[in-house]
Amino acid sequence: MTTHYLHPRVFKINVGFLLSAPVGTSQDSTFEFPDVRVADDVTLHYLRGPLRMSRTKEGILVQATLHAGLENECYRCLDAVAVDSVVLVEELFATNGDVDAEFHIFDDAIMDMAPLLRAEILMNTDERVLCREDCKGLCPECGINRNHQTCTCDEDKIDPRLEALKRLLKAE
């Protein structure tokens, strides 16, 4: 996979034309980025989907339904798993510092989408991804991936700290 380490300005959008437009004006566009790095800790196989920016009296309302292709790890065997994450975005970029908003547009009329995209993608990423439903996971003894190889480890071996519990269960 070749990742395009895009210039940091790739998610910075000049919205001056929209700020000078009357309230209620909107602009529709589409994100279509293959192999893109959103932030130092978020690299995607793709980011695509429709984007609407609407002029409000407080600033610019951004609404989008984006598909983010990312690579995660199976939580049982640690194999790489390609995941299509749907990211729903609805956020106000305020133009007035008095408005209580997480994101702002300053006098340069540049709207930086990268921090918003990073946060939304990380919040929507499922931590418990399986490579497949019948994933066998890793052997707790030798660490071998049981989906790819078999091992000769004793499956009935019990943690010595739980040996007393095993004896109690057998006594019943």
C-alpha cells in the first residue's frame, strides 16, 4: 500500500466565498481521497463521500456521510482486517469567538477539517473487530496464530493459580 502523505493543507478549505454569501446558502462537494493520511495516527485506504457546507448566522455547518477505509487488527489473532467505517459528520465551524463551538474559522476564512475528521474516525472505529466469525485466535502458550498453523501445546493446561479451583470443581 502506498500512502500519499499529502500536504497538511489538503483538508483545509477556503470558505471565504461561503462566508460572504447570505445565510442559508450551501455548497455541495465530494471527498474522494485514495490512501490518505488524515493525522499522524490516522492513515486511511480511502476517504470518500458527499459533503455539504451551509452558511448559518454562527458560521459554517458541515454535514457529511463519509466512508473511511482503515486497517484494524483482529482482537483474537491480531491479523490485519480491512474495515469500511461510515462516519457521520455534523459540526458547526463558528466564525465568532463568542459562539460555543469546538471548531472555528478565523479571519483567513480557512476551515481545517483534519482535526474534525480525525476525531470522528477515531470515535467510530470499532475496537473489537474479528477477521472472521470462527477466528481461532492465538495460542496462549506459544503465541502461534491458530488460523494459519497448529501447535502441540496442551490445551488442558491450567494456570497454576487456578489449580485449587479446578480441584474444587472436580470434587462436586
